[in-house]
Amino acid sequence: MRIQPPRHRQMIRARVVRAERTTDHFVTVTVSGPELARFEFLGRDQCVRVFLRRPGQERLVLPDAEDDGWYPQYREMGDDERPYVRNYTMRRFDPEALELDIEFVAHGDGGPASTWAISASEGDEVGLFPEGIYYLPPAEADWHLLVGDESAVPALLSIVEQAPRDLRAQVYLEVPSPGTSGR
């Protein structure tokens, strides 16, 4: 799988400024903080690793190595400090307000990220590690086919929202009910 990474990747600490239940199945969490000034926005389906405290952890401990060095540090952490980490497509980045939106599917299955997003409140700390973009269609493609389930909705909507006006595409989203896709 090809990926276009940012030029430089390092851990970013941010805090929740708001969380909004946008549909029965989605929660949009907006995070902000001065470290987002270092965030390189690439657009499309830009992915970030999201680090969350586990239940019982008093504080969020993050690896501090840059680029690919974060993972060996993460693996060496003890269970008492190793955070959850999940990959998510960011939905929006505002470099002036230093705000970043991530949409979470509210599965209701007790998964760590869904559970966190549903209960996220102002001031909750989160770690972000920029990964890059995966949607790299060949320049000569004259149409695109985008297909995904509800977990792909944020990525596919971001791609469509940022597409050139002349993009020809067919988009198919499998969602559990009408109105699932949010904004």
C-alpha cells in the first residue's frame, strides 16, 4: 500500500475542545492545542494515530521519538502506562484556529476509541501522530470508484469534499440507517 507521509512526523499533544453527536452512529471530536501549529496538513484521507489513556491510567504517556522511532518506544512501555492507539482519518483541520476534527463511529461495542469518543469532554488529553494519505489515484485516472462501510465514511467524505470540481466518481457507502453519514 502506498502512502504519502508528511515531511516530518512527531507526536502532538492536544485537548478536546468539543464533542458532538452528529448522528446516531457518529461523534465528531474537535481537539486543539499549540502543538498543532507543527501539524502538516496534506488533505484527502489524511490519517493520524490517536493515542488515548486506558482506564485507570492517571496521565497520558506518549512515545517521544520522531518518525518511525515511536513504535519501538511504544512496544517497550509497560501495561500500566501504554496508551491505546488507533488509526483515524481526520475530517477537518483549521490551521488558524489550530483545531482538528476526527469523526468516530459510535459502535456501542465497548471498543476503546468509540467509548472514549462517546464520553469525551472538554479538556480530555489526546496524542496524535500524523501518518499521511493513502488515497493516491494515478493522475491519468478519468473516474474514481469509492466504496466503504461506515468506518470509511469520514475518509471518503473528506476525499469527495476536497476533490477537484471536474472529478467524475461513483461513491457507495454502506451505513446502518439513513442519516448516518453526518455532515
